[in-house]
Amino acid sequence: MSDVAIRVEGLSKSYQITRTDQSQRYKTLQEDLLALPRKLLRTFKQPEVQTFWALNDISFEIKQGEVLGIIGRNGAGKSTLLKVLSRITEPTSGRAEIYGRIGSLLEVGTGFHPELTGRENIYLNGAILGMRRNEIAKHFDEIVDFAEVEKFIDTPVKRYSSGMYMRLAFAVAAYLEPEILIVDEVLAVGDAEFQKKCLGKMGEVANSGRTVLFVSHNMTAVRQLCEIGILLNEGSIYKQGDVSSVATDYERISTDNLSSTWLNKKKYNQNEETSIEKIEILDKGYKERNNFLSSESIFLRFTIDVKEENSNLKIGFDLVKNGTVVFRSQHVDSKSFIKKIPSGKSCLVCEIPGKSLNSGDYSITPLISIHCIKSLIDVREPVLSFNVTLDSSLSDFHTVLNEQNHPGLVFPLLNWITD
């Protein structure tokens, strides 16, 4: 017997897009009447039709019990692929062979009838999955308990909040034991506690030997749950293989259009004693990057032009996250104290050590001061940004990865001892 759960060969899906003139503004009745002859003539002209390929020649194979992460930017084709695999959408060409019963959670309330109660929808979804009534009844209490909707189980689901809807839909998909579980980025609508429960449950499903397809933009969750990954880009497979490698490529592609260099084009404090000409975000190899693992050091290189040497000059920056200053650092704070910066152009490099920042997006606001109070640079807003992702390979990080919203702006690895 074959151990293949899903086999996809040459799968493509196209849509026909009719182009219309969207440049016209709203017109008065008089203008519409005057333009009527032209409109009548245009009715005999065929509208321009374009073919858009949401999927283009996709091929891959998933074995039973594997957990696959499908990642990519918005519009890459992830949801279209899952809809084809779930038999919601017919492919234009190619084929997808499914060996097993599929449970899909593609959007809030997938497969639910709004007029039916929560109880009725559980049995309806179970029947769609091909389960017998006694099989559904076996897991009924677990589903209700997980979804936390016991008080409303006999209320029509059209009266549920989006959170209640989602909890019940996920519980049905996960607890009715399909051989293949497909989960799209629906977890993003839930609160932190719900996401934590769902990720824990998906981990249980994966460990039970069932096949899981997981779509998410949360790379920490993808790395934690999945063994292999597929990176989609513009409807095609860009890369597939080990999930860590695929996720790293996704993070790189996601920031290809973001600059890791700031040039002082507006010539802030151009006529002052000192100016910052350029700031770069670098890795330890001094290559420009915007994405880092929490274990990696981040280097900021400042190219400055000092008109006149001054011992009171301070070059620095504020590191900002979610509008809050995480810390301010100036070159005089360094362990290797630099007394004076020589006149002319030179570079200062600051290292933000690895294992110090929490996951998330950070931005940099440059700072120049003299005599501690005189600010010479007037940017007043962040000029560069970078992202930090928790490194799952670090020892003792498994507890952190199970808490997707670890509190705090920073996350230093501190030493603990018994006294």
C-alpha cells in the first residue's frame, strides 16, 4: 500500500479577467446623455480579456503523517491551492490525488449553515467528512469544550461572534479525525489564547500520524509545527524542502523590496559640524539584511562626515518597537570608549548582540548631539526597519515557542542559578 497522502502533478488554475475602463469619474446626467452614442458603439466591441494564472504547473508529493507548511506572500496562490485540494475549486489543468478523508478550515465557518445551531452544524460537518453519527457523538463533548460554546450550542451560529464561529469550526475540523487536516491563515482572527490552543491541538494531530497542511505567515509557528515546507511565489513553487530553509528564503523574499540602507538625501543638519551620511543594517558578514533570527547579532554601520573634531559629539540611535523606545545607544556608551571622532568621513559600527531581542519588527531613529542637549539631526521618525524571529534551534526555547506572544520588548537570555 502506498504511503502517499497527497500527490499533485502539473496543477494549474487560471481565471479570466475582463478589463474595463476604470478611469472614468462620476458624470452628470447631461454628460452621460452626450456620451450615449459612443457607449452604444462600444457595445459591439469585444471587451479586453486577460488570463491570470493563480497556480502555474505545481507538482509535489506529501507522505502520510507529514506536516507541510505552505508559505508565500499575499497573492502567491496559497489559498487557491488549498481550495483545489479541498475540491472546492476545479483546476484548469493537472491533477491532485487525495488518499484519505480531508478536514478543511479555509475561512471562518467553512461548511457551516448559519440557520443551524452549533450542535446541528457539528453533526452536519461530521456527515460531510463521511463519519457515522456514533463517531461524531464520541467527540462531541471534546469539541464543545475546546470551542467554549457550551452555553450557546443550541443557538443558531448566525448569532455567534467571529471568535465563537472560529473556535467551533476549528474544533470540528480537528476533533473529527480526518486523515488529512488543511488549515489556512484563519488562526490570525483569534486572540492569543485561542491561537495557542489551536497550535497545541495541531501539534497533537501531527504527532498522531495524520497529515497536516498548514498555511501561515507566522514563521515561528511554521518552524515549530512543520517538517517540510513549500514556498509559493506568483503561483509557482519557488522552493520546497526542509521547512527552516524554506522559511528563511520566504523572509528574504518578503524584504527584497525593503531597503537595508538609509541615505541622508534630505541633507539633515547639512551645514552643521557633523552629519550622518548613511546607515546600513548588516549581518556578521557585513552583508545587508532586514531579517534576523533572535540568536544572530545585528550590526548598524553609520557613515558620518565630521566637519570639525569635537570631544562632546555623540552619534547614536533609538531602537523603537510598536512606538516605544526599547533603548537608546550612543557611541560614547561603548565598552571600547572612543574619545574623539576624527574630522572627515568615517564609519562607526554598533553591534546589537544576539539573544537579546524579542521577536517582531524594530525600527531605527538616528541621533546626533553635542554638549548632551543640542540635537543636530532632525529626522523625528524611524529611517530603517528590521525583523527578528525567534530561533527554534536554541536550547530551552521550546517553552517560548509554545507561547506565541511572549511579553516584553526585549528577550535577553539571562543566567539563573540556585543559591
